[in-house]
Amino acid sequence: MKIAILAPIVESVPPKMYGGTELVVYNLVEGLKALGHEVTLFASGDSKVSAKLIPVTKKSVRMAEKIKWPMDFYIYQTLAAEKSLNYILASDFDIVHSHIDYYGLHMSRHLKMPFLATFHGRLDLMFMKEYYSLFNGTSGYISISKNQKLALPDLNWVGTVYNGIDLDLYPYNANPKGNYLLYFSRINDSKGPVEAIKVAKKLGKKLIMASKVDPADEDYYKKIIKPLLSGKDVDYVGEVMHEDKVKLFQDAYAYLFPIKWPEPFGLTMVESLSCGTPVLAFREGSVPEIVKDGYCGYVSSNVDEMSKHVGEIDKIDRENCRKRASLFSKERMVKSYVEVYEKSLVLK
């Protein structure tokens, strides 16, 4: 198949540091290419893939100078979508697969080939039901968890495909050297950084926070999080490269994921499980689909429950964590997407 993949331009593909969606897109592109498909990626010019790359911006937006967030991103992503559309109209792709949310949906009305859209964010915002349903007749929607579909059940869903990682890049470690808790999400209230800190302080355990702070969250970080970083309990190390990330996961006692929003997937949970580290997460969004309670971690509802589960981590067999992660491999993800592509071509 000749497949066009549209990636967000906020990060490069693959991302240099933080960037879950871009990592998923990278794994998909490389996996499709390995199966012999002809893949063209529309992404930022600093992306590096083995497939054909059409640069729709010179650099990823976060690496651009003098960016005014978030308005400049909206404009750049809209322009990138238009550049992609013009190229696709002059080409003969079999499938167009978008990962750029609502920015790409209008393309579906101009194309003869199937247009598929995978959503990587929340779908419970007010405008989405009205806007996304406008393209039900021309777009096929793909969710990244069963829970994600619940907010918009009447969309033209054509499949659910869980995100996948390259398990070889997250080696299993049976003997962690650290006794710390780990927080790896963005610094944003919905991701629960305050709750993670509360768990650590409640138990007197060290918490390492390897986190990205988006421009939109800088005030939250300065006013809410930074004052909590005093003392020896919390070590904020900022963003880290892949090798350091893997080391942190491998040696952690447990990974904390105290989210407070309908997380559609949560790739870091799988990264942690792959390394053999149990996941402690709040019962939101896709969490129960990824973390099998009592098998590879624990699912809780509040800080007190999560704190209690920290004391029960030794009951979890780290091999179970690795086994659970195998359900979310890049190979499974790519195979599932190919099945959706083939089904869409038949229906078209």
C-alpha cells in the first residue's frame, strides 16, 4: 500500500525528548516500512525516518525561535495541513492516515482515497461532538483505547488500536537499584504532579520528577509545583534523553501516574511496564485497560489509596510487568493498523 502519514509538528519524529504521539508515529512509520509498504511522512523538517519525508515546516515548533505559544502553533499546524493536502491531491496514495487531530479533518472532503484519523487527545470538550461529526461521512475514526470512544460514541469509529512501543528499547530489569518513586508526566494539573508529591511526602520516600513544562504551564509550575520542590523528598530533573529515561524506569521502585483527566492511553505506563517497573495509577480514562490491577501494578482513586499500594509493590512480580507490556508492542500496533487500512479499502 501507498500510505500517507500526517504527524503533529510540535515535536520532531521521533521526538528528541518528550513527545508521546510523535514516538507512536515513528514506530508506525518504521513498522509499515519494514513490512514493505510505501510510506510518506508529513512532519517537521528535523524529523528522521527511513520512509520518504515531506517537511511541512523547517523545524518542530518547540525548537523554533521566538514562538508565541499557543497561537503560533495553531497557525503553523494549520499551514502544515494545507501543504500536506496540496501534495496529497497531486499524488496517488491508497490511504491517508492523520495524527493531527481536527487540523486534518477537512482534507477528507477533498480526497478520493480513504481518510483515517487517529486521535491522541481527549474527546470530551464541548466543540468536538459538533465539529467531528461533520466529517462522519468522509472520515474513518480510530481510537487508541476503548474508553476514549465513550465521549463521542456516535462518530464513525472504524477501529481501536492501542499505541505501541519498541520493547527492545526498554529492556527488562529484574533487579532495580533505586528505592525511589518516579513521575514522568508533563507538569500540568491534569497529570497529577501535586498528588505524586503528596504520595512521596506522605511516605517519606524520594520522588524523581523527570518532566516537561510547556509554555502554557509555566505559571502553574512556578506558583504551585516549584514551592513543593524544597527538601530532600523531591528531585526535579526536568526533561531527559531516552537513555536516561530508560535508566530511571529500570531502577524505580514504582511509577506514579495519578492523572485527573480521561487519559486516552498513557504511553509512559507501557514504558515503565516494559522495564519491569510496576505502575500505580488513578482510575481514569484508559488506565484500567493498561494496568491489570494487582498483576502489574495497582489502580486507585486517591492519594491515600495510592500511598497504601506503594507498600504493596513487593507483591508484584516484575516479570508480569514485562508480560503486560508485550500487549502494547509496536508490532501489534502496526499489524492492527494494517488490518484497519485493508478494511477501509474494501469498504471504500
